[in-house]
Amino acid sequence: MTRYWRLNMHELSICQALLKQVLDIAIDYPDHKIESITLKIGLLSGVEPLLLEPAFPLASAGTLAEKAKLIIESLPVKIRCLQCGAESDPPPNRLLCQHCGHWQTQLLGGDEMLLASIEFIDVQKKTCCKFSCDIAFQKNKSSQT
């Protein structure tokens, strides 16, 4: 149990930061409740979707997103070969060019986490509206010099 909790702490803090962004957007939608939140998570993002799902209800308790559904979409790894220039979608554990097999590649995608959209429901009118974001989720990174 302790080991599971330690592994889940990373995802819990990610959910808390995500909810801060969502609730900042929700200010522009008075009299609405949050129905769903859609995330796009790259396979190399360092975020484990299976651990995000149980962390989300803990982080959202007592907020406008308390009853919201968390929808997680996976983003593939994308690379560009520095030898032949081809772009491909390799498996996450083998970042070789899929065309020429060269090992010198540039990562184009798959390490990101995006807040893709938030679906709101107008409580009074019972109507739905979707706010498309595609906002890059800002993970706390130490500054580099």
C-alpha cells in the first residue's frame, strides 16, 4: 500500500496543477459545471495514465470538477531522422529511424501532456459547450543554465 501511494503522489500533484488550470478557465463560464476534461498524454511524458485516473477524484474533491469525467488520449512518439530527414512514429523504447534505421533522431512529439478540452454544462439551460484548449501542461522543471 505504501509503495502504491508513493508512486501515485507524482500523478496526484499533476492532477492538482491540472485542476488549477481548468478552474482558471472555468471562471469564464459562470453557472456552468464541468462535465469532462480531456487530456492528451505522450507515451514519453513520464506521466502514467493508469495512475492519473485514481488520483483525479482525490484532487478534484470539493471543486467544480468534482463530478467531471477525466478522458485521457494517448499521443504517439514522433521523430525526425537527422540522417535522411524522414519523420516516423517509432515504438517508445526504440527511437530509431523507421526508414533508414539510423540512431541519430530528433524527438518531435510524444513527451508532451496537453489539456485538450473542457466540456461545460449550463446548469440552468441544460446545454453543453466544449472549450477546446490544446494548452501545453506546464510541469514544474528546474531551470537550466
